[in-house]
Amino acid sequence: MIRITIIGSGNVAQHLIKAFSKSEVVEIVQVFSRKKEALASLVSFEKIVNNFDSFLEADLYIIAVSDNAISEVSKQLPFQNRVVVHTSGAASLDVLDAKNRKGVFYPLQTFSKNKEIDFSTIPMCLEAENTFDYRVLESVAKSISQAVYPINSDQRKALHVAAVFVNNFTNHLYQIGQEICKEHQVPFEVLKPLIQETAQKINTLAPADAQTGPAKRKDSTTIEAHLEYLTHENQKNIYKILTQSIQNNGKKL
């Protein structure tokens, strides 16, 4: 068994705890949370610590905290030459303190506290300073996921930026669509089959091939009518920027 300690109590930490609890390869030795009650429903209370000096020895320490806190947390760890990783998509390997062997254990997915998720389908992006430590991370990752990739810091940065476009920005567009529906007393549920079909197309078509709509067709009459219909300036600006981006697609700048 690979003994691990998870540091953090947020969405990523909680989902990792749930996933590892089902693993036959990994044993959760301890979890760190400043508020023990935050994790009491997920792991036995005696395994929850709120003091770094209470850490037992483990094979792997996973820091699952906000990006801004990773560096400070790694500095406070009271041991040396152990494998310490973070779960961030944006932070480099170098944010971790050099007194320990560094790595990254990045699950590329959006996590919500009350939304269950199948970890076996989540891409796990791994990085380590040496081959031995990478193999440990790989074994841990494969115990909960069927999609494991070696991804260096530069590649992970590219993935994270791309993920913001396909996930965070897309979800914000859902919100705008919902606001437009609400403003005009149209049920947002009417759009859900369209949203699902758009997402499913990516399994069989490249995004450029799946693109449809007035911007793709250069239907200026419809575009002007939409802009005139929108009542909020922010919505108009976003519509204009995305329309221009679609129409410029493939052009050399």
C-alpha cells in the first residue's frame, strides 16, 4: 500500500479523499484541515489533524489548497526529502519548497462540493523531478483514474488556460443565456438539449468543423438584429468579440 497524506479541505481535497477511500492501492494516513469538522464526514476523526507537527510518515503528501497558499504550506512542512506534490493546473513545480522532492498531481476537471464525479474518467496530469517519484505518482493516479498523462509545467499551463476557455468561460456563457431567458420569461430548460448536443459533438468532430450559427454563416442581418435586441452592454460586447473571433477563424493575422 502507498501511504498518503492529503493537505487541504476544499473541493479538490474532498473529492480526492472520496476517490482514494475506494482504492486498493492507496491508504490515507492523515488529512490536514484547520477545521476538523470540515472533513469529519469523509474520514475517521482520528486521521484528521490541524497541526503540521502531528504529521506521521507517508510515502506521498498531496497539497490540495488554493494556488496562493501552496508555497507557504510547503514551507511549513516539518520534514525533508519526502515526496510533496500540489494539485494546481496553473502553478509550476517551483512553487514547492526545495527541502522536499517535488511533483504535481493535477486532476483536470471542475469540482463542485455537492456534485458527485466519476474519478476513473478524469485525466491525471503528473510531473516529478525523478523517475522513481514519477512511478509512485503514476501508481497512485492509476489506482483512481484510467487516464494518466506525463505533463510538464509548461504543458500544464497551456492545458489550464485552454481549460478556462472550454469550462469557465463556457459556463459563464450558460449564465448569460440563462439571464436572457429569465429576462424574457423563457424557460432555460429549452436550451439544455442544445447544450448537450453541442458538448457531445466534440466526441466525433473537431471544434472548427462543428461550428455553426450566424457568425459562421456571416449572416449580418441576424447579427445586427441580435445586437439590437440585447439590452445589456456587457452582453453586446461579448457577442461582438465572439462573433469577430469566429469570423476571423483560420485567417492569418
